[in-house]
Amino acid sequence: MSAQRAPGRLCWCCLVLVWLKPCATFHGAVPAITRGGRPFCAALAARADAGGVDHARRQFVVDSSLLLGGSLVAAPGLCFAMDATDAEGEEEYGGDELPTWAVDIEVPAYAADKAWMWRDLREGNIVKANTRLAAEDIYYPKWMFGLWQVESTARCVEAPLGEELFGRAGALEEARKDVGVPLKYQARFRRGTRGQIIADRAFNVDSISRAAMGDSAVLECFLEDGNADRLKMTLVPSGAGGRVFDALLYVTSRDQSRVSEVVEGFSCSETSHQTVIAQNDPLRGNVGAGTVSIPRSPSTSVKDIQVIQVFNREDPRDPSPSSFSSVQRISTFMTEDEFREKLRAKKFQGPGTALKFSEIKKMPVDVRVYDIQYTLLRRPRSAVKPEAQPEPSDEEE
């Protein structure tokens, strides 16, 4: 399987992503406005015109808990088209358009007290959600049980705080080349030890990583002690010159809507603390008639990644659909430690630095929205008919 240009995203369970970009940064802060009393960025960063970029998709790879995601084919452009009703409140929102990452989505009545996930997608609110680690895992509806072929397509890639904080020169422009380009992989939802439906996190992250970075890119991928909150992986991405990356994904918060088999949708969200360590080759040179090799310390990048994902099946009465879809938003936040590191390296300085430091505490430096389509490959019969034969093991799936 040849390496594809991988969309930067992915959730462990069902949404997800992993930054394999040690040098990721973002640019200047932009004015914030409010909608419904909640702040969100009004300005969008200009596209980069600098060259010499590596494959950003390959570096943005797998995190959170919603790591299932694939995407539907979507053309570049606004994720949300304002209608007449929205236009009436134009002055309140501070502009004539919602942000590019806003999604045209309705908030269903069954969302109840979890409506914030649908609402944040609809309104384009990207302020980091203040949720807690409410459960041991994300638990999905039974109709999601099975092995699925996934197609994930980026709608948009944006830098709410500017290109300087997004990454190295030209990284934003390179990342936007993946908009509208589908990535195909597999995702699996299986039964947990208590019978609930959970995402097979290690399988899903491994699958999307291989699709994005090459079939031989994953050396290992596993949950620490079977803990859904901690995933470790070692990667050698195609085209990285043999460079080895170690990634640790640690879930810090999660939330989900109530699981119901009689409604068409479901939503979930996870925030992960991600550490990526890149092993560096030694510096080599000549000294007199001989050569020297000077070891270099590994490069470390630390990010907080929040994923919100909403799933929908066409017929709420169908207990075993052969397909369903979702929309997923991945927001990457720069940590204070990484900001300070970039100050020491003089990546940015001067007027506005204090404002940037204030903004990165609550606003993401990278926002990506994906459309995802799931098509059934296999589903154990016991998921549909309790009286059927025993459910096969994961190996049989």
C-alpha cells in the first residue's frame, strides 16, 4: 500500500488525530467576537505563500477518542452557509459571515443537556470546552457495532490565531491541499467487557496511520494496560527518511450524548494531551582527517487536541444500517510550555506577544473539519439478533 497524503485528523475512538509535526506553530492573535454570549474568532488567516513544506497531513495523525473518522467528499469552501434567519442577527455576531469552520447542522431535541456539541459545531465556537472525564470510555449505539470502511474528507483547514502559530513557513498552505481529498481506512466498533459498544482505539489509530503515512509506518500501537485513556504508538512515516516518532495520547476529558437506539444520531467529544517525541540523527562532520558524530537530543512537541463528532444514520428505525455518516471537528491547542519554547527560539516576538499568550490558553491554533462516511464491511449476527450464534472474537471479525 503506497503512502497517501494523510488528512491531519483522527480520533482514537471515533474522532481523532495526532500531531506528528514537532515544529507546529501559529501566528498572531485575531480579534474575538461573540455569538450568544460565547466568543469565537471572526478573522481567518491568509493563506501562506512560502514554500519548502513537508506533507502536513502526514504529520497530523491520530488523537482524541473519536478516532473512527472518515470523511465524506466535500468541496473546499465554507462549512456553513448563512440563511436569512442568521442574517437578522448579523450585527450581534459582529460580521456578515460565520467562521469558515462552522457547520450547517441542526440541534436535535434528543440532544437535551448535551446540545453544546451540536451547538458548538453550528455556531463555530472553538473555545476549549470545559468538560471532565465522566466515564471510562465513549459508549456508542448498537447500530455502530461492526467493521466499517471509512472515507474521510477535509472540508476546511484554518488557523484562527494566524499562520505564525499554525506551523512552519508554508505549513498552512500545504495542509489546505488536502481539502476535498478523501482518505480511506477501516474502523471497528466492538463490545467492551461489560457488553457496551466501544471503539477499538488501537485498531482504528493503526488503520488511519497506515493509510495516512504508509503501510509500514506503524511499528507498534497499543493501549497501556488496556486503558482507553492512554494510547502509545511508534511510527516511521513514509518519506520521513527513517526518522522515528514516539507518540503518547492521554485523554483528559470526554463527554457524550445519551445512547439511544430509537433516535437517528449520537455525539461525543474528547480532549487529549498529546506528546510526540522525534528521534534526531546525530550531527556529522569532518575534523582534520577524521569524522565526528555529535548526538542530538530528541525533539518533543506537546499539544492539547479536542475532537467533537456527530454521527447520523438515515433511518432511526433501522437497528442495523449498512452505512452512516458523521461530521468531525478537530481543534489543536498550543500548550503554554510550547509557547514559551518558541519565545526562547525567537519564533515570534515584539508587539502583540502578550495577546498571543492570552489567546492560546483558550483558542486553538489549528481547526479542521471533516465529513466522514462509514460503509459496513462485517457485523456479527449477534449484534442484530440476540438469539443468533455467539459473537465472533476480534480475530474472527
